[in-house]
Amino acid sequence: MSFDPAGFGSSGALMSDGSIREDAVMTLKDHFGLLASYNQWMNAKVYEAAGLLSATDLARDRGAFFGSLLKTLNHLLVADTIWLKRFAEHPACSISLREVIDLPQPTGLDQMVFDDLDRLAERRVWLDQKIIGWIAGLSGDDLELILTYRNSKGMTFHKRYSSLVLHFFNHQTHHRGQASTLLSQAGKEVGVTDLLALIPDENHV
């Protein structure tokens, strides 16, 4: 089931006895589809607000973990790229993440991939579309895989794919919260940021 903000899971969910049809219950993949759309929606809002700032304001150190808004947005791009390259090791992702595999490997979590917001935004839009396609191509069984990967310190881990995907989206939300705070400090607001805004009303009466 693909995510449709206008009508996701909103039709034919109830049976005559009032129970929920089995195929109408949101699966783990459905939830990840929701988070992928939320990621795309929120990034668009953040970058729109960031585009109202001067280059000086974007680069100003405002005391965040990565200092400036520009560095924070770069970190999100770097972290997403690192994780997507790891996720691409899954046999089911060889096609959906093929172009991400070809990206240069980030050199550090604080790497400035782009010091120009327009180029950063272009890559962000492209990557967010890849994320949506990647999630759409996964099956429930794919999410049960145990992924083996090495972190930046060379330590090896073996973790469930679905749990790592959840971490991936949670990490995005964490740093976008920092970005929205930095924008607020600069006098720019991104508006509604709650995931709730993309969850449809389930009124079956």
C-alpha cells in the first residue's frame, strides 16, 4: 500500500460486524511509508524557510551541535547517505538504492558536502525521492533481515533491518528539530511540524 496523505487507509476498513479488515491494518512498511513522506514534507518546509536567509545567516554559529543551520542540514544529508549505503547491502535494495551507492562515501559526520544552499537543496530533494522509492520497494519479509554493518570506528554490528530503518527516520526528526530552532532564532518559522498533520482522519461512521 502506498502512502496517500489525502486518503491513506481511509476507505473500506470496517467489516459489517464492526471489526477491522485484516488488510486494512497499517503494516510496519506502511508506517515507514508515512515517515518517508513526512521526511520529504518537512525537508521542503525547512529548506523553504532557510532560503529566506542570507548566506551569512545560514553559516552563523548559533550554538547548535553542528553550529550553524547550514552545517546541520549538511549533517542530515551526510547521515542519510551513510545509512542508505548500508541499507543498500540488502539484496532487495540493489535497484532502488543503486544511484545512492554510487555517491561518494562521506568522510565524516560534520562534512560540508555543499556550502551552497541551492546545491544542498537539490541533493536533498533527490535523496528524499530515493528514500520514498526505497521504502515502497520493501516487503514485510525484507524488514526482518538482520543487517551486518560497520560504523565509522570500524565496529561491527548485526541489527534488525526494521529497527535500523526506525532509527534512520528518528535521527532525521531529531536534527530537523534543531534546524527548526535555528530558523526560529533567525526569525523564520517553518509552521506545523507534527507528524499528525499527515495522518488522515479515520471516520468510518
